[in-house]
Amino acid sequence: HVQLLESGGGVVQPGRSLRLSCAASGFSFNTSGMHWVRQAPGKGLEWVAVISKDGSTEYYRETVKGRFTVSRDNSQNTLYLQMDSLRPEDTALYYCAFIGAIYGVPMEDYWGRGTLVTISA
Amino acid sequence: SSELTQPPSVSVSPGQTARITCSGDGLDRKYSYWYQQKSGQAPVVVMYEDSKRPSGIPERFSGSSSGAMLTLIISEAQVEDEADYYCYSTEKYGNHVIFGAGTKLTVL
């Protein structure tokens, strides 16, 4: 049974930091590129970042580049998102996901339930 | 970065065919995919590589591609198909994922 469990969300002021975690189980985490995707309240899906299976390569959307850092600990089957210099527009439900379809394995497409990040003064 | 354009909403009566389009530069040169997201739930893949249906997805779901336009077709739409539908693809040599803004399908 595949499980992705995000944690670390909360309410913080603009300019502050948060670190999200995603505990993975039930699939080969250490052979999977992992993504963070966010969804602002009432809005659509927005891809945030991806990290390669071994953690050697990361990519980010332009609006978070230089502020967010994705990392992983394969020994703990855990994905992280360090978010610095947070802005009100970063307010969203943050999902960690293995987007299997883009790797040719559409039946292996896993998402967590998300953790809510609210940036407000 | 490129964009994927979807209509904000599509509305059909039960039993009718719903068509949701997605257009964007480069879609004719790379694969695209569709997610269904019901209220309060995580997305589910309903179409991959333009027109392939994952096992477990009803046969009434199909996909087509013509040039830079992708279409998700839901034949004989049912009330339970009401959801937000997102097309998505990759860019920057497959290293970024881009989502369309989503289409709210209403079946009533």
C-alpha cells in the first residue's frame, strides 16, 4: 500500500521560512524522481519542483527559484521542501507526488493528501 | 515558459459527450496527459501519452491529439464524472511539468 504523508505546513508571516516533509512508503522511493505540486485555495495545480532519484539534480519553477530547496533522504524514504522568503502568493496546499505518467508508468502515480501552507501577516 | 490553455468550464447533460480541449506550443512534439481531480481529493490519471487510458479508467474516457491541440472526450458522461480536469505535459527537456489551468466539468 503506497502512502505519501506530508507534514510541516502552517501559518507563517511573509518573509519567514517553513520546511515541509513527505514520508513515503509502499513503493521504491529511492528509484523515483519526486515532485512537489501546490494548489492555492480554489485554484489549479501548479508544479513547484522536482528532484532526481539520487538527489543529484533539482529543477524549480521560476517563481520559487532561489527561495525553495528540494532535497531527499533515501535512507529515511523522506522528501523535503525548504521554503524561505515566503510570500502571500505561496499560500497553497502542497502535495508531494510521484508523477508516474511522465516516466511511462501511469499506473504508478502517487500523491499525498497535502499540507496547507498559509502566508499571512 | 510555455502555457497550456483550457476552457474554464464545460457543461453537459448526463449521457451527452463532453469534450475538453487543451492547446499549447509544442504539444505536437511531446506527450501530454490528463488528470481528473474531484473535490477534496488528489488527482487521478485518466489519460496518458495523449490517448492511452490507464487500466481502471472507464472506456467512456478517450483522448485525441491533432497538432498542438489535445482533447479529452468523455462519451455518455455521468454525474460521477463531475470534476476538474487538468492537462499537463513537460518542458525544458522533460525537466519541468506544466499544468493547464483546469476545466470544471459539470454534468447535470
